[in-house]
Amino acid sequence: MRQITDSLGALAVMHRCGLLHFPRIDRSLATMAAARKYGPFAGAVHAHATRGLDATAISDERGGVTYIELDAASNALVRAWISDGVTPGSIVGVMARNHRGLVLTMVAAAKLDARLVMMNTGFAPRQLVEVAAREQVSAFVFDSEFAAVAAALPADVRRYLSWQDDPVQGIPTLDSAAAGFDRSAVPPPENFGGFVLLTSGTTGTPKGAPPRAHVTTGLRAIRRPSPVV
């Protein structure tokens, strides 16, 4: 009964967000099928891309990214990560503003079945190192403005730039890391990658709140600039 209730609640949220298309039942069924393959977040992107929807999925300071482009880029990034040793079940940290690089990281992590730890952009180096060690982060995605903070991580944590205002020596961007890799659909993961949100840290270093075991029916808006997914 709990699973049925969660599923109905999730479908209601997807409908309010325009991801289910009534009375176009065929489109709604395709979206639901994609969500079963890749999870509700990556699945919605994949469903729109499969329909050939060339509408803008994300708008940021660099312009627009379509659903087709986002889906293809995330497929290539998944393969690039696997080639680098970031495999299903890996823990990936991300410290980024709200832009295409963050959304691309979220979609790729879901398709890979990697757990994504959303780091506080206000972290000092010591806080980042403590949280990354406790959450067992093995790869880290960050904006170049946080390079000084990211430099405190152990050398064995693989790094990628999600947004580059200034080059960071030795750190590839997500785009350069994924360049040359197959952009076709990746096999569905055995499990969906989850998001780990951190507590406020009012009584110490922020701790990770593990992903819920069932589907969430709530959505939190993110601003500056706002991606439309």
C-alpha cells in the first residue's frame, strides 16, 4: 500500500510539473516507462529526448541546452566516469552553482547509480574534507570558483569542473572528460542514483541525510539561474 501511495503521489507531482501529458496517454506512458528505467529525474529528461523534443531544458549564462543535448551529454559523461573508475555505487560530491553543469552531473549520477552528495557552497576546506571523508566521496565535481576549497581534498579523489570561469590546472571539465565517448543511451542501472542532502550543521559538521527508501513526492525549487527540466 505504501508503494502504491508513493507512486500515485509521484505521478501527481510529475503531472503538475508538466511531465505527464493528459490526454496524450502515449506520452505519459513513455515518461513513466523512462522513469522506471532511469528514475524520475533522469527518466523525464530521457523521455523528452526520446520523443525528439528539441525544446530548451536548461537556460544559464552560456545559453540554452535542449533535452536531446542534455540526455546525450549525460550518456557520454556516464561512460567517461566509468572509464575513470567512477562506477555504479560510487559516491560523487558536487559543489556548484545552479547551471547546466550541476544538472548534467545530477542526470549522469542517476543513470550511473552513483550517490550524489550536494556540498554546501559555503564550506571551508576543512569542512569539505571532513564531509567528503565521512560520506566516502571518491569523485568530486565543482565550479572553478571553489578550486581553492577543492584543493584540500585527498589526491586520490578524482576531480571534474562543472563550470569554468578560469582554468584549473590538471582538472578536466565535464565536457572535455566526456568528449569522444558514445552519446547513445546507456543501459538502465540496477538501482537509481540518489541525492544526499546535508543537515544544517548547527551542532557540528553537517551530516548527510541518506536518500529515502521510497519515492519522494515533493520538489524544491532552485534559483540562479533557473534550469527548466
